Amino acid sequence: MHAEIIFLGAGGGRWATITQNRGTGGFRIHTEKTNLHIDPGPGALVRMADLKLIPYYTNAIFISHDHPDHYTDAEVMIEAMTYGMTKNIGYIISNISVLNGYEKYENAISKYHQSKSEIHILNPKESANIHDIELIATPTKHGDPKGIGCRVKTNKGDIGYTSDTELIEPLKDCFDGVKVLVANVVRKKNNKLKGHLCSNDLIDLLNSMKNKPELVVINHIGIKMSNPIKECEYIKDNTSVKIIPAKIGLKIELYDKRINISYLGKKTEE
């Protein structure tokens, strides 16, 4: 079986979350045995219903950090995963801020909602084995000091997720050789924002890697990036890496020797 990524949104940040123009439902990774939801922010359940995805099939949830555009729908996703909190099932993988609270950050997932699933609190470089995948936490530099990204190892190639972060030195090694990289890029060109990547940061990251991804998807797009397609062309011109913007309903299928890209049933083989 192939592995697949399905996006339930492409937006991020306060204003993109409030407007919901691009959606903030996170994305899903499906393999033969794993149905992982990454950063189920506001609207995740609604977008799943729109795309006819069944939330009960979820058996793992990853939350990168303690900001509402990444965790707001997590508890209802846990309700789905545990069949209304009636079964001991599934995995919840996150950091200490989200699950226990840290400094000014209170726990975003109640102890009640943590009570039915296997809990993994990860720091960078730590990992969790979930069914047929391995999820390795990667470092970030963001508002939540304990925030993490991840590298998901599947039998069809690795998938990287930067989460929200500034450009930091370890990222080039953390994501070196991934097949697909999901990069949270809030701003265009060199329009920097503390705690986040802009397009030029992504260019620098990709050009510093020994083994660049086969495909990059820019995600967590802020409202000031008015033309994501044009921005992707700019990044591609400066890295020679294929890059596309996330979109509600974007589906990426990973096979041994190819990647398929489709949008709500309209498939194009790459």
C-alpha cells in the first residue's frame, strides 16, 4: 500500500485562523496501519466531513505546540478516535506544554481526554513507534519553547514537518533526505516574522541540505502571502525543488518510485 498525505487546510496564524479563508484543520498521514492527524486546528472536523473522511478511523494524533491554530479540534478528534471516550485506543503524541503545561502555557488537552490513549511526550530527537511508522521529534524556535516538528518514517519514504519555527541550524540535518517536506511558511520573500519561516528562509534551508526533498508543500500560509503559487515559483527558481502550496483537499500519494498529486479526485501523476 502507498502512503498518503491529505490537507485539511493551508492557513496559519491568528488572522488566517479567524478568517478561515484557507482553513486550519492540519493534515493527515495515512499508511496501511496508521491514520495520523497532525495539528488538528479549528475546522478539522468540518473539513473532514466536507471531504468525506471518517474521523473514527483516526488512531494517532500529533500536536506540535500549544497554540490554538494547532490544537483547537484535538479533543473532538480524540473523542472520535476513542469512540466517544468509550474505548482505550490510539496514541496522542505532543510536547510537555500541550499535555502537562509549561511555564505560561496551560495544558491544551484535558487529562480526561488523555485518559483513554497512549501518551508520548517528546523532546527533539526523541521518537515514538506508532503501528507501522516511526515519528521523530524535531526542534523548533517559536513562541512555545517546547514546540516540536516531526519526521515521519514510512515504508514509502519519509515525510518531514517543520511546524512553526524560525530557520535554525539543526533543521537541515533533521529533514535531509525526506521524500516530502511540509514547511510552514507564513510570509513571502524576505518578509521575516519572529518564530516563523519566510520564503527566503525556506530557500536557505533547502539549499543547505545534502539531499533535498522530491516535493515541498508550503503550509500555514499567512494572510500577507496573497499569491502562494507565485511564491512557490520563486522558491523553485532558487532551489530547483518542486514545490506546491497546500490547499484544502490536496492529496499526495507516495509510492516506491513516484509521487501522485491530486485535488478532490482530479489526479495528476508526477
